[in-house]
Amino acid sequence: MLDAFSQVMTSPSLLLISLLAVSLGIIWGALPGLSTTMAMMLLIGLSAGMEQYTALMFILSVYTGSVFGGAISAVLLNIPGTPDSGPTMMEGRHLTMRGEGGKALGMAIASSFIGNWVGIIVLMAFIPMVLVFALEFRSWEMFLLAMVGISICGAMSSGAMPLKGWIAGWLGILVALVGMDPIYAEQRYTFGIPELMDGVNYIAVLIGLFGMTEILRVLPRMHHLPIPKDVGRVIPSMRLLGKHSVAALRSGVVGTITGAIPGAGANLASFLSYDLGKRFAKPAEKAKWGKGSYEGIICSEVANNANIGGSMLPTLTLGIPGNAPCAALIAALSLHNVVVGPTIEVDHPGLVYFIFAALLVANLFMYVAAIGLIKPSVILFSLPRGVLMPLILPICVIGAYSVRLSMFDVWVMFISGLVGLALRYYRFPIAPIVLGIILAPMADENLRRALIYFDGRSWGFVATQWVGTVLLIGLIAIFVEGVWRMIRVARAQRAPPAAP
Amino acid sequence: MSNTEIGTTFKGEDEGSDYASPRADIIAAALLIVLASWYTFEALGFRAPGGWKTGTGLVPAAAGISLIIMALGLAYTAWRRRDAEPVSAANDKQSVDDPRRMLLLTAMIFIYLLAMGNLTFGLRGYVGDAYMVFGAFEITTILCLCAVMKVFWDGALWKIVAISVGWTTFLSITFRNVFLIPLPG
């Protein structure tokens, strides 16, 4: 660990990349409409030309910066820059109206800093244990794990309608199965197109779904954003944070745990932590919630930043993305021939420690850069969408093209953008598609291997594979809970309104 | 939807996801059934030399069949809600505010990509010590950005041209000369 940390700290180029990437992430996250996931997806292709460690440092720093960046517009503009800063907005807008916007942002910076620390410490503590456990996984368990990942993401991403989340995940599976079959080398759904023999370039698909879709959706809108009032002095107050240390710690734990659940991202973490914070707040503090509570900002910001460390846990140990930005991380790593999963420490010794070090350094830079970047970000808010969104268009093109230097992939990106737009129109979530695309090859290969292994054996033998059995029960439980949730929502909608 | 209404409650990890109007959900279900049926039909025709358990079409067929079942479920829930008020009518509209402007933008991007893939023009040479390329990517990107900004921003022409040329040059130099990533054209 110390080796990795000193490797980062003694490399001026890595430090510079981290500082630049954190700054880019903060500005990106601050601009409404540009999400963390979009930043990560667009940058995968751009990291193709970098060396492995540089690319990792770049991507992780952007991730760290952009999760915080959402708080800036949430507090100053009353628009969450990223969806997970919704609770920050609820409290921050009142504080800004009272002339305490700078102090609120200072609190958001300090909370994000602490949240990142909690997430990283938990990640460092648990990763060796999970890796040892994950080495027990064989084909059957890996297949079930992939299906659990896709299904749980579907269930989490679509609150009232998990069915749509599952359908989106299954669409990702359909896309991922295009190309050469890994066992018999038979072509599937290639229509004789040579570019499809290697499968659909999923990086192009991801850029299309998260980049092109947003351009097509947001740019034609006519309205513009308001320019924020004076920010005031930004003071990250650790003393004030200390007053709410219990709430900070609880939010850190909530954020990390939700991060470790595949599909449950920063959005759930911040809302859940905010809700818990409100329930557990002391009466005097509780009276301030919804009217400008610093504790509310702490709960939201600590949780969504702790989520980063938590989401790395299943990503690095099992190869199951903790959330959509982590799917981008997996894609970026695959470009550098790194396959994440139980054998990551065997195949790439030291890489996990480098990731710890990169996250720590990015967090330190986030604290510094955030203070300096708030006022420049405010200037960028005045940039019309008609200028901002077209500038992203060539980045989408370069990102899709740079992976295989193929115009075919650029067209795949464009078509994915149109499909993404249609899915948004029909109110389907996008994130489960990403998990479907990434996990389907793993599910395909491992299911067929498992069936060969179980050939001629009894159901009793299958049941004795206890990890697999637990995962199978978990998978069934996800579907049962999702269907039950849909039934409850349908009943609630049909129920007559209560008398006043 | 006003600004204050955005993101104030948790509606799932993906905020854009919810019930659509019953009609939209039925159309979506019908499209999914057609897609999944074709996918399954194709999968059943794949080779299976070692039996169905290792067959190339096993997972595609399973995925297709389960997707058909899910799409039927979606159609059923939409049918049950057929007489109800659309749950998220306002949000449905939010997806595409102005279809004409969206179609115009799509057409512009389509022409941009088509031109980039087919234009063979390119200038190469040294500016000082730096090897510079001015090819299809640069030409089409500048033209496309100018056109898109003119339509969707309507700022002063000199500002549009300056931003388009400046941004394209920055990207071109950064990727061709710093990251050493070739660009289209």
C-alpha cells in the first residue's frame, strides 16, 4: 500500500493528471445536465491513449470530482448538477437565500472529503476478505452473480416499475450476445458484417446511451438556466462538521453499503441517508430540516461520496459494477487488458493498492480544487446549453472512434443515442443496459460451463453448492420483491383518495 | 416541471424511469415482443454440436423468451391502467420537448457523421516543430458546430465561428499530438 502511495506521490505527471481530472470532474458535475456517468462514459475512449496507471488515475479522479460537483449547482442554482445532489439542493437553496451559500458549499466540501475517506477505508478493510471469498466462486456462482447484478440493478433503477429496469437489463444482454460465440466460435446476429464479428463495441454503445442521448434530449429545449447570485466566502468548516459527527458517520456507512450493492448508486445513498438523518435528528435540528439544515447537507454529501469506495468493492472483487460509473471503470480497465474479478490481485499484483492510492490522492485534490473552482463554475453556469451541448458532440465521436479506430463504432454510438432517446421517451432506465452489456458474456459462458459440470448429477448435488444456492435464493427474492412492489403501487393507484 | 420539483424525492436510481402513459407502454411492449421473438427465432437456428446445454443459442434463446414474458407483463400492467390518468404525462412530454427541433438535430448529426466518414480531403504539414493535420474531422466538426450553434443558440456569427474553430483545434491538437490518438479522416 505504501509502495503504491509513494508511487503516486513521487510522480509529478500522475499528480498533475489527478489535479486536472478532479477539476474537470468538479466543473462537469457542477453543470446541470452533465452527470457523473456521462463524464465517465465519454472519458473511457479518451483514456485509450494513456498508460494503464495514468488512465486509472484520470478516470478515478474525474469520478471523485464529479460526484462533489453536483452540489455546487444544487446549492447555488437550486438545480442538482447530478441527481444524487437532490437532498443537498433541498437544504442548500434555503441557506443560499439566507446569504449562507458559501458556508453551505463549504460544508458540502468538508462532507464530501469525509465521505470519501469513509468509503476508501471500508474498501481497504474489506477488499482482502471479499477477494478470498470470491475465489470460491466457480461457473455456476459466476453465472448467478451476473444475473443478480443485472436483476438488482433493474430493480433499483426503476422505483415504481422494476419490470422496466429488468427489461432494460435484458436489452443489454441481447446487445452483448452479438458477435462470435466464445465456445464454438459461431457467429451470432452478425448479418455478415465483419465489424460485428468481435461483437458490438460496448464503449461506443455506452457513449451513445449516456452522451448522444443527452445531447439529443437536452439541446432542443428552449429554456436557459438562471445565473446564480453572489456565492459569498466558501469556508469548509470541520468544526461545524464535528458537531454533526454521528450523522456524518452514519451517512458514511449508509453510502458505503449502498455502493456495494450492484445497481444502487449515489442517488439512493444520498436520499436514504437524508431520510435516515431526518428521522434520527435531535428535535432542535429536526425543525431546521427542509428550511436550510447543515446536517441535511452532511447526510447527503457524505453518503454520495462514501458511495464511491463502496461501489469499488463488487467492481474490483467480483467484476460486477457497483453502479453505472463503475461500469465505465471496468470498460476503461478492459481497454488496458485488465479484467477485474476474483483473480485481480493474482493477475495484476499491486493494481488494487494503486486504486486505493489514486482514490486517496484524488480526494485530497478534490478538497483543494473544490474551494478554488466554485467561482469559475458559477461563471460557466451562464454558458447557454446551445453552446455547451454541441461541444460535447465531437468528444462523443472521438470517444467512440478511438477504441478501434473505426467509423462503424461512431455509427453504433449514434444509433445507440437514438435508441437511448426512445428508451427515455418510453420511461425505461438506462443504467441496467450497461450492466447487461458488461455481465452478459460472463453469464453466457459460465452458464454453459456449469451445465456441463452438472451433467449427469442430481438436483441435490446442485443444491449442495451453497454459495450458488444462496445466490439463487437472492435472485428469486429480487424478482419476488420487485413484482410485489409493482402490485403494491398498482393497488395504491387504484385505491380511492383518503377523505380530508 | 419547475426547478424546485426536480430531484426532491427518490424515484429510483434512474430518475427518468417510471410508468409511461398506458398507450406508450403498450406500444413499447409490442415492439419488445417483436424484437425478442425474432431474437429467439434466430437463436433456435444456431448450431449446438455438443447438445443444447452448450449450444450457441442457449442463452440468446433464454434471454429472448424471458424478454417476451416481461414484455407481456408490461403490456398487462398497461392494459390494467388503460382507463386511468397517465401517471407521468408531464414527464412523458419532458423526454422530447420539441420533436421538430430534435429531428432537425438528429439530421444534422447524421449528415455530420456521413460527411466525416466519406470526406477524403486532408492537409498535413509542420507548423513550427509540430506536425499538424487538418482533415475530415476538423472540417466537418467546425461546420457542424457552427450549424448546430446557429440553430440552437443563435449567438453572433463571429462568436459561433470562433468557438467552433477554437474547440475543434483544441481537440485536434490534444488528441492527435498529445494523446497520439488518430481522429477520423
